Amino acid sequence: MSRGKKLDLFIGADIDDSWSQIESPRKTIISDEDLEPKKHFLVFAKEKRRGKTVTLVGEFQIPKEDASTILKILKKKLGCGGKFSNGFMEFQGELKEKLRPLLVDLCFRFKNGH
């Protein structure tokens, strides 16, 4: 920044009358209803955490109890660790090729290219 120029910051509040929160319409709709496995369109994502690879699958819209039982079955078949959080199942390791047929057997579907 050159000297003499002022920063123009937008804080997101109207200071004249009182503080107010600016709300913008959300582009995606978050649904709280539970879907049956045939209506899911799952995607895979791969992340690095502390130098290790983690495979994410989601987003699941099923009750947490059902998700935990499915996760337990999958972890036992794959021989790896994992957890369920925020609608995604996380598995330790790069398991996309092994995980996909197991989820297809449970009647879950995937988006094209995943």
C-alpha cells in the first residue's frame, strides 16, 4: 500500500441506526429429511491430514444410527479406521477403488465421474 491512501473496508453492519446482520440467500438447499439409499448421489474426495491420506464419501442423508452401523460394517470389511461427521464418512487411507463396490452393493449411487 502506498502511503496516504485509506483502506476501504466493508464490515457488514449498518452503524447509523444499530447493528444488523446482512443475510444473503443461500444457493444450495440443505435438507433435513432422510433419504433412502437409491436416492443418494455420493461423491469421493481425498484429503491429506498430517501427511496421511483420508478418503471422504458423502454426503449421506440418513439417520446417524444407520450411518454408524453402515460405517462399522465397511470398516470391518476394509480393515481400516474411520468416522462419520457432518454427513460424510471418513476412511483412513486411499480406498476409493475398494469402497465403491461395497457401497453399490448397499444400493447407494454415485455422481457421474466419481
